[in-house]
Amino acid sequence: MGFNCGIVGLPNVGKSTLFNAITNTTAAAAANYPFCTIEPNVGRVPVPDSRLDVIARIGRSARIVPTQLEIKDIAGLVRGASKGEGLGNQFLAAIREVDAILHVLRCFENPDVVHVEGAVDPLRDAELIETELLLADIESLARQKDGLVKRARGQDKEAKAKLDLLEKILPPMEDGRSARALEVSEEERPFLASFNLLTAKPILYVCNVDEESAATGNALTRKVAEMASAQGARSVVISAAIEAELSALAEEEKREYLASLGLDEPGLNRVIREGHELLGLLTYFTVGPKEARAWTVRRGAKAPEAAGVIHTDFERGFICAEVIAYDDFVRLGGEQGAKEQGKMRLEGRDYVVQDGDICHFRFNV
């Protein structure tokens, strides 16, 4: 289990170049003209985590299995997409299927790469796409309202609660507020989620810069960071051109190339970290002679739910979890040392899994 996200943005901002680089594939046809990506391309890439290498070495595991990140490269959106302009309908349908949005914004000048809006302005681009998504959401809510009204008249309590929420959120959305910016109660959140609104999806702004700005960013990326902060969103600086170069290099060459640019790690690593934070995910591990494996689960998940990520039988027949904190596992040289020092714990159904836990689940079905 990883997380599912869609790379979106205007045409020619570097979406497909970034997708090709991070999936190390040429499945998406990167080209200097709009709509070169016609169907959403889907890629799965391993999530880099240095902790996995460490526990595999300590556990003398024969192989290492990282968790996966699923990404979709979605056709570029243009002004009027909510009304079907360009490939708007395909764009909107594809984005409804993802859990989070990676919104690529062009933050570099290059006269050889045309901009569909005529000039480089990431804040305008972000507002343009957000407006199209918001218009699509308003239209969707209007369609859903008719059905809810009929069901509410039939004394359907859930439909009445959904209708009340819809009538509460529609006016501010018509005034330009995205669904993620609305204040809703904990009781209302499941109903909000059921509307499947595009502007309710968490968003990470990915600032695509030239090579010279990859390490420090530039004036445009700083403006995006301010905008993201004001929205309660997040942003990250990445150079799609550098990522494309890295995807073709061996590991040692990658390290040398990154060092020459003043970078500590590939941009993909930063995107993944921010993405996990964005979706409230954490990683736990299983380790043994055959393999060391990373698993992803939502923050706040209890032990049975985490066990269910491995196999539904583990959750259904959950008895307990043997848990070692990552730091204890490393400091004490593995499972045996942790046992001897009393650092392996037996946890029950109410245990909330922590990031970095090494787990072994006992179950019976």
C-alpha cells in the first residue's frame, strides 16, 4: 500500500517530463505542445527509505521490498476545462480517481518552451486550475442536490444530513472558496467525503525550476510557498530536467551529479516525504531472513488495521502484535537484542502504530 496521486497542471509545465523521470519510463510522451498526454499514464515507483536498508542489514534479509507510490500523469488542463474545453472532461474524470493532487507549476523562464497562457506566472496558473476544479465541484453538487432532496422527503435521515451539509457549503464555494478551506465538523467529514469533490483533495504544489534554482529555489517558488502556506497546503521545489538526467545514471553517478548541484537527494524523495505528510501516512516494517519490507498505513491506524495491509486474514484473526521501535531495533542489533533488553512489546487491538515500528503480527483464522 502506498498512496495514489495525480500529477496535474497546465500544458507544458513539465508534468510528463517529471512523470517519465520518477517512473524511469518513457510511457508518457513528453513534447513541447499541449495535450501530448491523452490518457492518464499510471506508474508505480518504490518509496526510498534509508531505514529499510538498515533493518535489512541487521536482520540479514535476503531481499528488500519497499512500499510503493502510485502516480498518474493526467492530461494538461486549460481555461474552460469545467465546460469541456481542451481535454477537460478526461482531466476531471481522471482527477476524481486520485487521493491527492501534485500540482506542477512552471517556475522557470525559457523562450523555447511555449506557455499556454502566454507568460510564466505560477500563481495565476494555480488559480486557473483551482477555479476550473471549483466550477466542476459546484456543478457536481447541483446535480447531487436533486437526488438528496427526493430522498430527504422520503424521511431518509442520512440524505437529510447530506443535504444540510450541501446547502451549508454551496454558497461559500460559489463565492470562490475551495472545499478543503471549508470548516466542517467531525460528524460532517464523512458526508463531505461522499461528495467526492475535486477541491477537497489535499494538494502539494510542485515548483518546477531550472537547474540553477534547484537547490535554493527562486523568486517564483517563494511566491508559491507563501500561497501554499496561506492555504494550509504544502510546496516543494524540484527540477524535472535534473530528475530526467538522474533517471539515466547509475547510483554512484547520481551521487556525484547531485553533489555538483549542491543537492543532498533527488527531488522525488522530497515529493514522497511531502506526499506522505500530505495524506497523513506512516511507514512500518516487517523483517526476517527472507525479506525486509516496508508497509504504508494511515496515521492513527490501530494494530489490526495495519495487519490488514499485509493480508485481510491478519486483521480478521488478529491476536496481538510484537512491536519493536526502529531506534531500539538498530541500537540493540535486531530482534534478539531487543527481546533481551525488554524492548519487544506485545500490543493489543487498541495499539496505535507508530512510524518506524518493526512489527510481527500473531493471528488465527
